[in-house]
Amino acid sequence: MKNLPPSYLGKKVFIDGPDAKFYVVRYEEHVGKKKTHCLLFDQDTPVIFAVLSDEGAFLDSFYLSKKSNQASTNAVETYEEIVQRKKQYRVTQDDLRDALKPESEAKMKNENIMKHLVDEHLEDIKNQWPSRLLTLQKTDGKSEESLINEALSEAIRQANANKSFDFLVSHRYDHFVPQLGFVMEKYPNLLPQVTDYYLEYNETKIVKQLLINTCESVSLDDTPLIESVLTLARKIDHIHYSSVLKLVLSILFKRVKQDRKSSPKAWLNDTVHDKAIRHSIVAALKSKKTG
């Protein structure tokens, strides 16, 4: 089974061995599926332009002080544009260090820090820019509960989910993709796209959590999306001999009992019309009681 395409943001590149000089990838642009244009930095200064393969091999590289081409010029210009746009958020180096901490440990001297972080994530998602915040989290982050990650969760709730998906994938922030389930009702066509993408790489854990989150938030009257969830759950079960269909049915049935005060059977009859799905549900219910 093939691996997910890599992101090189935050990676250290050593020159002449691991004890020698190293540079950090702080800018990348994916070119198709096989190549990535990168800028390698010494502190905050871009020093080397490199073209990397999907396996991490250097296809080309050179010092920006000695050479340039159209690709390197475009990369540097885009990076400089991003830097200029970041200045509007008024996030200091102290703020960035604070952003790596959970809220319970952060000093929060900047009372607007969360708004600034969310706004920066939103602009990065909108423009599909390489995120300095996620790069910082990858290189220096010690807590998954950091302000950076908390702000990203809020940005995902606000942003266009199609762009959020592309952004998270390009940064290999795949563990955040299931959060798209909470807004999937507005973007139902995205669900099979995300599912097919991860099943291609056998990443069923991500798909399973995405379906769970979707079931926890979808309107119980949204027949098309519910049928889509159940169809995808059945697909996973057929491929991996799992019980995802039972799990999502359990979540939906629990919500029906709590929110509708009616029986799951009555709700199923009114909501799920696809005969193939109904047949799969009956088989699942016969094998073991669900909900």
C-alpha cells in the first residue's frame, strides 16, 4: 500500500552530515503529485531553493545568492508576499512562543492572540499558503492542545471545507481532517472525495472518525448525507471486514432516541430509502443489536 504524499515543512536538511550546518524548510509548493518546490531557511532567511521528489530526493537545489530561475523567483516572491501579509496580525515572537502552549499554560499577554491566530489560519486556508504556524508547531510544538491547534479547529469551523481539506492534506495535518465532519452538512459532496482519498492509502482510521463526526452533527432529516455516510461505512466494511456501519448506526440511533423521542426503526423507514443500504442495515442489525 502506498504512503501519503509527504509535506517537508519543518524538516531539517543537514549539510555535510548531521553534526554540521542545517537548514529548515519553511516554504513549500507542491507541483503536481511528484515534485515539491521548497525554500530552505537559515533562521528567518531563505538561503536555498530545492526541488524535491515525492520520496524526498533532491532533484535540484542551489543557493539563492548564486543562482535563480523562474521557479525560485516565484517561490521567493510568494514567500515575501506572505510575510508582508502576516505583519497585519501584529503577532510578536513572544506571541508565537505563547501560541505553542495550551491555554492553561499560556501567558496570554496579547488579549487578541486567539483572534489573530484564527485569522492567520483562515487566510492561509483561503490562499493555500504554507503555514508558518503549523510549521512552528511541527518544529517546536510539544502539546497537541496548543493555541495554534485550538485556533486551527476554530478556523476549520469557519472556512470553506473544500479549501480546508486541501490545506490540511498539503500540510499533512491529516489528524485534523475528521473535524470536517462537523461542517459536512454544508459540503456533502466533499464526503466521498475525502473518503476515497484516504481509502486509496488505506487510512481507514481517519475515514472512520470523519464518518463518526458527521453522524454526530448531521441533521436527522438530511436523507442524502445520511445515506452517503451509511454507503461509505458499508464500503469500508466490505473492504476491511470491519463494523463501521454498526458504529455509525449506533450513533444515529442514540441521537434519534434522545432528540426525536421515537424509535430508530420508525426513523429509518422515514429517512433511509436506498434499498441496498436498507438491506445492509438489516443484515447488520441481525448480526448484532445496534443502538
